[in-house]
Amino acid sequence: MKPEKVPLIKVQFTPKDSPQHFLIQIPANILFDIQNLDPAEWSDICKSVTESWKRAHEEWEAAKDVPIRQFLEAQRKFNPSIPDQSDDFIAEILKAGERSSNREVKDDVLRIIKSKYYRTLNSPDIMPLIQNAVLMAVEDNDHEFFKRFGRELEKVANPYKPPKDRTPLECLLMEHWITPGEIGLHFCCFSDQALSDFLHCVAPESGPTFDAVRKTRQRLDLKQTNRKLVNTAVCRGDSIVLG
């Protein structure tokens, strides 16, 4: 007696920011297993996606904060008007003198004025540091400082240095690891090989290798289902059949 054939359920897959639509056929039993994942396991998977988005956001926020941190560090190092947390008045005066004669202020000023936040040179925040750097440069007969200062001001100010953009594969995995509203096409349910084969069906010329999928998933720290529910993906006519 032949085993009963498992019916295939047809669903549609649309990659984010793509006009293309793909017809997917998925066995009903696999779809049932996907829709009935253990709630705790599903929660862990969702959390891994949330954490990955959070890390990306924090990278951007940290990049925006870089010039501000550089300025605050320079203030602490070189501004003689900022007191130390010390009860020793004489030590505080000596420390202020060290700050006001520290030649490193020249390099820090050249670094700070790269940022658009500190291009208002007469600002009460940045002006004391610039005055100190100029005084040091005059005392040192440092012509190069003034040349570099002028060159930096001629350049377009950097709002901040953004972190490296995510690759197309990273974006694709993040967008479709869990996909509310799409039946059975959560990438978290695929084995790495099945996902690589699936993406090759979607984009034959640029589909990622098994290693690329695995390493990207690991780098993003995206959690898969404990039991891989989709283990094959085959192009068949105008559809992609999962198994």
C-alpha cells in the first residue's frame, strides 16, 4: 500500500523591497509544525531577531556619539577651568597648569573640528580649546598646525562616521527570519543548506553559498528552530517546492 501523499500548500513569497513574487509550495505537515512551534522556542527566536536589530541601532547611536565623546575627553584633558575632584587646592592649580600647557591639545582640536558639531569656533564650548591649541602652536612655531587647521575647515564637516552598512544577505535574513503575515516562510525554520538553495531559486545569479548563509546567521546571532523543519528547496517549473 502506497503511503498517502502529503498535500502541498501554495503560498507567496515577496522579498523585501523587490517587485517580484514567488510561488512556494510547502507540505501541509511541515506547515502544521511551523504553525505549532513551542511558544517558548518561538519567543527565543523572536528575541534573537530583536537583539540583532538592537545591536545595529546601538552601533549607529555610538557612531553619532563619537565626536561628542572626543570633545568631552578633550575638555577633561586640556581645559584648565574644569576642576579635578580633589580637596588639594595646590594640586588642583598644578593640574590646571599642566592642562593649559599640554601640546596634545593641538591634535585633539584638529580631530574635533572634523565634526559639524564643533565648527562654530566662537562657541563657549570649543573656543577655549582652540585658543589653547593656537597658543601652543605659536609658542612652538608650529606652521604645520595652522595649515592643517585651515585644510580641515575647508573640508565638509562629518556629521558622524556611520558603521559599515549591512550586506544584502544580512538585510534579507533580518527581514525574513520571522515574517508575520506570511504563512510558513520564516527563515528560522530552514536548515542553512535549504535556505541557501531557496535563495538560489529566488536569485539564481546571486544566491548565497551554504557557508555564507551559515556564517551570516552566526554573525547576526539569529536563532533557528531546534528541529529544522525545512530541509530542501527545489525549483520546479514556476514555483519553489520546500520539503
